[in-house]
Amino acid sequence: MFALRIIILITLIVPLNYDLCSCQCAHAEYEIHKQCCPMCAPGNRVHWHCTDDTSTTCVPCPSLTFIDEPNGLMECFPCTVCDASRGLRVNKVCTQSSDTVCGPLERFYCIEKKKGSCTLAVQHSECSPGQYIKQAGTGSTDTVCADCTGDTYSNGSFSSCLLHTKCEALGLTETNPGTHSSDTKCGNPSTAVAIIAPSVIVTLILILVIIVFIIKHIRKKKQSKSSGIQVCSTFYMKEKVKQSLFTMF
């Protein structure tokens, strides 16, 4: 009785196990209609599935489509378009066996990736006046800025802060002191002289005119005194003559 049960159990399990094994396809095969068919190579798609008498019929992917793995697909995937509005450009063009590889535009860096291809990029940060570019941005990192210190300046586009110009060392005069965002402004002495000279000349002319006026005034005064003395002398002489004539008569 026990032996009979074992025989019945084996009779039931063996066909079931055979059915399960028959449904498992090899690594390079795909299952279709309960049949294992050979896969198509990357860059190709299935045109006709295999039959009991024929193997799988594969054809190349059409233009602008691809398949990058062995497959049993009837359609290829469309090639990815690198969208400039997302900060992307083509790094590697699409082929039948590989998708387009996108990268960031110039002065952009990637913030999202998928299978080694950038899917979103943003523009590098710009340093503000008073800062310098400590580390330039790359395709995968943003720009790093740092502040200027001490007697230095940068307009935001320099790779290091520059020392303020020393006007005195150039024989010039300082018109505006330097800041962290701008250089010292110097004035040309010859320009300053050109501006000052006319006012000095005008002043000298005025002084000269005043001196001439004073001299003329003094001379006129002296002449007036001299004329007064002569009038008095003449009058005195006339009186003397009159007195002499009167005494004689």
C-alpha cells in the first residue's frame, strides 16, 4: 500500500516538474507564446518571432531609435533629445545600440543624471563685485566665490583679488580711494595744473591791475600836492611884490 502511494506521487510530480522546467528560457532567450526564442542583439529588434522550424528574425533599429541590450522587443526606443531649455547639449550622438548622451551647456553644470547622461543642468553662479572666483565651475560643480580682504578688489570676474593701485608710486594724485569692488582712481597732475593754471593767471592779472591802480592813485596824489605848493608860492610872491610897491610909494 505504501509503495503504491509513492508510485502515484512520483507519477503526479514528475510531469509537473517537467512542465515547470520547460517554461524556463535560457539567458539569451525570451518567452513568447510559451516558446523560448533567441533574443536579438543590441541595435536590432524582432521582426518575426521564432517558430518550431525557424529562429527569431531580427532587423536593425530605424533612424533616431535604439535598443542597448539583447531583447525580444518588436519596437526600438526613440533617441533622447538634449533640450537646450534644460541646459543640455549633445555629448554623444544616438546610435542603433546606444542612446544619446547629453551634457551641460557651456557655463552650466549637471544636477540630475540617468544612466550616465545629464537630464537637467543649471547655469553657474556669478560672483558679485567684491568677490573673486575661488574655484571655477565645471560640468558637474558650481562656481565657488570668496570675498576680497585687505587692500584688494575684484569686480566679480577675477580669479583672484588685485591690489589697489598706488597713485603716488605712479606720480599721480588719488581722486577716489579703492574699495573691495573697485580700484583706486588716480588723477593726472598735468590735468590738475591745467585746471588750476587759468584761475592763478586770472588772480595774478587782478593783483597786477590793483597794483597799477594804486600806483596811479599815488602819483595823482603827489601831482595834486605839487600843484598846490606851486599855487601857494605864486600867490606868496605876488603878495610880496604888492607889499614892496606899496612901501615904495
